[in-house]
Amino acid sequence: KITVPESLANEHLVLLNALQAVKDDVAAMEKVFDDPMLTLIRFKRYSDDGIGLYRSIDNLRTALEKEGIAYQDSEGGAFLFSFKP
């Protein structure tokens, strides 16, 4: 519901997909007694999905820097820069 600059739309989409993957992993783990196979499949993906989430945050941060976009410490977007290596 929040608009983003067109030049950063892809990075935002990748971030949303990575967040959804981790959310799906955790949701599947909650069903361990109801659907253990789903839990096992998503558990195996969890590590890779976590790495994908980190990379998507890092790529968004890099793109923001290239665009000259910065955030004050009091702004929500500032957390993206806490992942900077």
C-alpha cells in the first residue's frame, strides 16, 4: 500500500517474496503434528530462505545508497543500514 520509486520496485518485490518465504516456513513448522511432511520440507528450506531474506535486505540497501536515499536514525528505513557489512 506504500508506493516506492519505480527504480526500486524490483528490490522491494524481492524483499516481499523473501519475507513471505520465511513466513511460510515458520507457519509450516507450527503444523508439525498435523502435517509433518510439509514441516520437513519447509524446515529444509528455512536456512536458504533466511539467507535470501538477508540478501534481499542488503540488495535494497545497496540500491538505496546508489539512489542517494538515506534515513534518519528515527525513521523505520534506517534499520536497512544496520545490515551493512
